[in-house]
Amino acid sequence: MTAIKHALQRDIFTPNDERLLSIVNVCKAGKKKKNCFLCATVTTERPVQVKVVKVKKSDKGDFYKRQMAWELRDLAEVDAKDATKENPEFDLHFEKVYRWVASSTAEKNSFISCIWKLNQRYLRKKVEFVNVSAQLLEESVPSGESQSVAGGDEDTLDDYQELNAREEQDIENMMEVCEYAISNAEAFAEKLSRELQVLDGANIQSIMASEKQVNILMQLLDEALTEVDTIEAKLLSYEEMLQSVKEQMDQISQSNRLIQISNTNNSKLLDEIQFLVNYMDLSKGHIRALQEGDLSTPKGIEACINASEALLQCMNVALRPGHDKLTAVKQQQSLFNDLRGIFARRLTNHLNNVFVQQGHDQSSTLSQHTAELTLPKHNPLHRDLLRYAKLMEWLKNTQREKYEGLSRTYVDYMTRLYEREIKDFFEVAKIKMAGTTKEGKGKFGLHGSSGKLTGSTSSLNKLAVSSSNSRRSQSSSLLDMGNMSASDLDVADRTKFDKGENTDDSDGAAHSRPVSEKDMVRQMMNKIFQSIETELNSLIALGDKIDSFNSLYMLVKMSHHVWTAENVDPASYLSTTLGNVLVTVKRNFDKCISGQIKQMEDVKISKKSKVGILPFVTSFEEFAELAETIFRNAERRGDLDKAYIKLIRAVFMNVEKVANESQKTPRDVVMMENFHHIFSTLSRLKISCLEAERKEAKHKYTDHLQSYVINSLGQPLEKLNHFFEGVEARVAQGVREEEVSYQLAFNKQELRKVIKEYPGKEVKKGLDNLYKKVDKHLCEEESLLQVVWHSMQDEFIRQYKHFEGLINRCYPGSGITMDFTIQDMLEYFSSIAQSH
């Protein structure tokens, strides 16, 4: 590389007054490798110009030629690609980016270092260096202000350095003193040498003169060392004294620590004693109440409640480790266990007697003659039992076996009491229902009034609510009980639990109990009120037997009470019981609907009389009116809407079946009248779920009305109809309308002959016969005669205009007209309608 550098300097740069400072062998990145050299040069003349020159070997020989040059001031950035790893690639950013790959990383680093030095000296750090090792740049940092370039390249970069102003002044002064320095350099150098020797001698004498001062300094240092030894001895004596004091302080500290431990132990012991005294001491008053307190008076019960709670608190206190080994603690625990057993036996015996007495209570019986059907009231008994609620809670928490035995006793006696009362209650309800049926006989059939249904099913409503509210103290009418709010039902349900079972639900926290307790309560209520569901189903069966339409009213009332109970507590005993009864009511309701459909399918019509409005169409109307009255304020209409769909489909199907089988009355008349009646009923009742069926009924009625009118009008002008049908057939076959009159069967003479057979009187007579026939076909209750007659008038006029148009088109200029006009027809229709 050195030989190439000298050759390039000699052949290329010296002729141009340039010096080559650094060289690197490169090729372009990413292309076919064609080697060339990048050279960093400076000019020998001032101002100095710094350039980067690209030199390439000539293709024709072994000499090199200058290919391209860039001014260093145009260089914006030098990118070495990687500052940590060896990488021969680097980029130079001139007017565009030139990407190069050096033959070695060392050459690349040397070249970049030279560029950096030139940038520092001539361009004042204008060029940016990216991804260049900091170490590489530090090696090139100048060591003084007078140096612009450091390292081994200093002489290479510039052999000449300018003198500053001070150096120039010193040299001028010296030359003025020695004017011969320029003419006789040897004499000038000898003079400088002599002056230097003089200065060296002066320095030696100065050093020798300072030896005395050095001796004095050494003496002072010896004295200082002696003083240091004295101070050190004193410090040792002080340290021994402090060590003695330290040992004494350690003994005092140890003594204080032992005193502190003793105080802490005494304080903890006092806390333990106070804890045991405060939490395991039962007053004499509480002990006396537990042993002999009066459980029959409010004051005695309150004292027993307070004593039992205090006892339970003492027994449940959380003892600390080691307390159970103390004799006093063991004695207290033994006392508490004895008191608990004594009080539990006393409480169990007393409540057993109370339950037995209440189970045989005969103070209130059901009156069969009262106008208000209600269950006997047991409010005083409930109040008595409610006083023991907290004691029952205590018994459940402390003596579970006694609590369960007492619960079984309560269930046994309450079951007998309520079974007797509920049975009497439903017997009276059945008697009242049967009595009402006899009084309303004749009204209470399939087409009976809704008032009768309300009277009978109100009894069912009273029974359902009375059974769910049998423990309530309200005295109200059955209808008021039927409209009891959902909150009242929830209170009644929980009142049974609080007053009957006497558990810890007296505070109304039924929803906070575990699921197992709810199941237990439900089981107890199932036993106590096990006859309610059976009796309700029996009464429902009786009502359904009397009249199947009773199921509508029962469905509304039972659905209301189930909905109310579920909103309060879906898992309550009331919700479950009424839900089971509702299933039976829905089953009866479905059976009622199926019975109605069966009656439709089995209907038979007389062959000798006209059909008219079919009985099942009327029955559907009455059913819908009754159902809409009953379900007016119902929360749920889903079952009724489904029943409507089934019934109306069956009505539609069986109307068509009867119409097809009818011999006396035309099919169109049967369809027209019955679907008109159905359309009128649905329009009046405005049943939203049957809106599509209402439109369908209207469509069927309109279609069959039009069909009946068209078929009937073919008879009064039968020959004329046949004649013009033939004319239209010829035209349809391709005969021109004006040429129809040349057809032998349809010439003008034939037309006049046919028209002559229908004078005005004959037409009127034919229409009169038609009116009578239509009158025989239609029934009076639907009042469709005038509607049909008006439709026939419109259809007759339409046919007349059609015949007139055919005459004008097929027989133009013939002067042939009908023997009667449209005005004549209007008078015929009007006079016939008025005469009948």
C-alpha cells in the first residue's frame, strides 16, 4: 500500500500541488467488484483546499487516473455502519449517498480517522460522524491549542507551523541584540550556549543556599513527633477510663432490661386475669333466671332471654392458649354446661305444654252461616309463640337435638289443628259453590253470565289466599283477600315460619339463611299444611265439573297469586304450592279448550232448514267476550292467546266443513254469513293476537259475498248472458268485433230476438224472484240481505254496461238497445226492496 501511495503522490497529486494524506482501497457496495482508491488530499498553497478524490486504474494500462473529486466541505455525514464490530462497509454523504466496502477494516478506520482530523482542523467540526468508535476519535483528539492534529500523522499533515505574536516578538528582540546572528549563526549559537551555562550555575548556587533552611525544617519535624507521642499516651489512658465506664453502663442496661421484662409480664398477666373475669363471669341474677325464671310471663321471658344470651356469650368466648388448663376456667365451664342443660330442659318442657295446648285449641271454629268465608284466627297464639323466638334460636344453637324434638312436636300438633280447620273451610266452600250453582241454574251453563263465574271462582280465590295467609289476623272479605298484595303474601308466608316454627327468623332475615334451612322450613310447612293443595285441587275439580268455563277465572286468579308470590320469593312455600295448583288449573283450561274444539268437530246441521250462524261461532263469540272480561287486568295472557289461536283455527276449519256439507243453504251463503259474524266479533273485541285472523275473516266474507252475487245474477238474464258469452268467444277466436253481426248465430236479428225476451216487466219479475230466493238463503240475525241486494244491484249495473258496450262495438249503427235503462234498474231494485 505504501508503494501505491507514493506512486499516486508522484503521478497524480504532485503535478496538481496536492499532498496525499490517506488512502483506502474500496469497491462499491452491492455491485460487481471494481476496485478503486479513495484519497484524502490537501493543497500545498494557501488557502488550503481539502478534497476526497476517487482514483481508478486505467483499463488500457497499468497507470492510475483521477476519476472524480469532492470538496470536503460538501461532505455532510460519514457512516461507519457499526461502532462495536469490525465492518469494512461505510457511507459518505455528499450530494448523494456513496456506499463503499473497504478491503480491510483497518484501512477504513485509518481513512475515517484522517477525515475526522481534517474536519477538526479545516472545517471546524462541520461533518457528522455516525457509528464511529469513540476510541478511534479519542486517539485523534489534539493535546494543546497549538496542535490541530495529534499522533504520528502530525508531520505528515503539516511540516510548517506558524509562530504566534509573542514568539515572533521574542525572536525579533534577540536578533536586535545579536545583529550578527543572521550573518554568523555559529557565533550566535555559541553565545546562547554560554548564557545557558550561566543560568545553570545560578540554579545550583540557589539550591546550595537553601540547605540551611532544610535542616531547620527537619528539626521542627522531630519536635512534632515527640509531641505526637505524648498525646498518644494520654489518649490510651483516656481509653482505659472509658472502658471501665462502659462496663458499668452495660450492667445498668442489663438490670433495666430485666425490670422491663418483669413489668411486661405483670401487665400481660393482669390482662389475662381481666379477660377471664370480664368474659367468663355470669351474674347471680342470670344464674337465678336460668334455674328458676318464669317462662309464662313477659317479664320472666325477657329475663330468661337476657340470661341465655349472656350464658351463650360466656360459653362461646374464644379462650387463649393455656386458658383451658386453669382450674378456675374448668370450674366455670362446668357451671355453664350445667346451667345450659337445666335451662334447656325447662324451656323444652314449657314449650311442649304450650304446643299441646294450642294444638287442642277450640276457641275459634268455622261458621258455616256467616257471609264471610275465612279461616279461624290464631293471633293470640301467634303472639304468645313469638315471645319465645329468641329462646328457640338459643336452643337451636346450644341443644340441637332438643330443638329438633321440639320442632317435631310443634309440627305434629299444628298439623292436626290446621288439617281440621282447612278441611272444614273447604267443605263450607264446596257447599257455598254448590248452593250458588243451584241459585244460578239456568245461567251457569256454557253460555252462562260472567257474574256466576265470578261468584263461584271467587270462592277458589278466597281458599288459595286463605291457605297462604292462614296465620294472618286480618278480618276481610274474600274478594279483598283475593286482591291481597304480593307483600302481604310474603309476610304471611314468613309469619308462619316465625310463629309456627319459632326459629331464628323472627328478625325477618329469611333471605340470609342457608339453603338447607329454607329446605327444612319448606318441609315443615309441607307437613303442617299438607292438606291445602289436595283440598284446593278438589275444589278446582268441583268448579270445573259444574262449568268448564270456571277454569278461565281460576286461571286468572291463580296466575295472579303465583306471579305475586314469585316476585317476593320464587322459592317460597307459597310459590311452590300455588304453582302446583296452577298446573292443575292450566290442565283444566286446556281441557276446556279441547272440549270446545271437539264440540265444533261434532256439530251436525239440519238438512231441511237453512244453516245461518253456526252454534260454535256464537259459542266462540261468547267465550271471547267472557275471556276478555276476566283477563282484562291479568298479568299474563299467554295461555289465553294460545287458546284463541287454537279455537279460531278450529272455527275457520269447521265453518268450511259445514259449508261444504250444506244442502239447503248455498256454500257461499254459509261462508259469507259466518265469516261476517266472526269479523264483526273480532273487530268489536279488538283482540291483538287475532288481528291476522280478523283480516282473513274479512277477506273470506268479501270473496264469498262476491261469488254469491255473481252466481245469483246469472239467472234473471240467462239467455242474454249466454248470447254475449258467445259473442265474446268469437272475438277471442279472432273475429273482428264489427264483423260479429255477420255471424249467423249472432246477427242483429238474433240479438233483437234475445233482447225481446227480456222486457222491463220480465226483468223486474226475475229480480223479484231473485230477492225472494236470497231472502230464503240468508238468516235474519246477521242482517246481510240489504248488503247482498245492494251488491247485486252494483253487479247487475256492471253487467248491463258490459252488454251495452258489446252492442256498441259489435253492432255499430244498428240502433239496438235494451228494453230498460239503468234508471229503470235502480227503480226495480228500490221498489223490490221496499215491497219486502
